[in-house]
Amino acid sequence: MKLKLIGGSGCGNGPCPAVYETDNKTIVVQGFVVDPAQAGLDLPPGETAVEIPRYILEQALNAE
């Protein structure tokens, strides 16, 4: 799988939340892991939830 950054950028001191488009035309989101129980989520096996700043998603939505 090849990733193309479409939202977010390095924050100067290591990896940061980001949004990527794959060569399969799917989206990969890198963010901070959310505790499903604390958030009231019922996730099936193999899924997780991540949190990213809103501006990163807005950048991704406006990407060409």
C-alpha cells in the first residue's frame, strides 16, 4: 500500500496526526488512540478509533 499525505504535517518533534490517501483510493487516518469504553463506542474486532484535530480533516477534504 502506498500512502499520499493529504492532511496534516510534521509538528517538528516527531509524527503527528495526519490523513493519507492510498493507491487503492481509500483513506488512512493517523491519530491519537481513543479508549472505546470511555468514548461510549462499541467497536467490532479489528477496528479502532483515533482522534485528530479538526483542521487536519479540513485540509484533507480540500486536497486536490
